[in-house]
Amino acid sequence: MSTKIHSTVTELPASCKASAERMARELAKEDFAEITESCRKQITELEHTLSKELGENIALVAFRV
């Protein structure tokens, strides 16, 4: 029997998608920090630098703690 899976998470095996989506829902509840455009640009530049160095897509997030 084939089960259809609708996922907002791409490029993951089906076995990982449920966990990734659950984590995405939890992260959406977090209190993101309000940052300036200058800070956002610095984070974006660091993402690009890390992605290039590591050969992987890297995403950084700013949370209020």
C-alpha cells in the first residue's frame, strides 16, 4: 500500500520528514528577535560564508532569549 506524503520539507527521506516538520512547527512558535536590516545582512553574509566553507546550505536564526 502506498501512502501519499504532503511535506513542506524537501530533499529528505520520508522517514525524516515528519520529524523535520514537527521541529519546523515548534520553531515557528519561538520568539524571533527583531533585528535591524544591517544585522540581517550580516547574518545573511555569514550564512553564505559558512555554506561555502562547509559545502552545505546553512541557515542561521536569531531568537530572543
